[in-house]
Amino acid sequence: MNKDHYPFYGVALVVGAALAVWAGMPIAFLFFLACPLMMFFMMKGMGGMHDSAPAPPTTPSVEQPKRL
């Protein structure tokens, strides 16, 4: 999701909410829908954190003596 489009998404949400209230939807239901919408935008705003590869295993900093 491109962050340049966030203002347009915000306007669309406000207009959609106004139309829903005008059509007779209870305002409490809009508050109920706000939670998943906020979660969606927060997860998109985090970026690709889940795309990173696991870190390679670390090696001990102290060398072990070699056995002959």
C-alpha cells in the first residue's frame, strides 16, 4: 500500500461513514468497524517485517581448544 494514498483512503472512509449514517446505520456499529480498519492500516504501516530471513546462528567468541 502506497503511503501517498492515505489521505484519499481517509476521505473515502469519512464519506462512507457519513453515507452509512445517512442511510440509517447506527453510529455504534461504525465504532465496531473502526477497530479492524485501524489494525489493517497499522499492519500495513509496519512494512515488510515478516519478509526478513532468520538470522544465521552465532558462533562462540571464545575459541575451543583443538583435540589431537
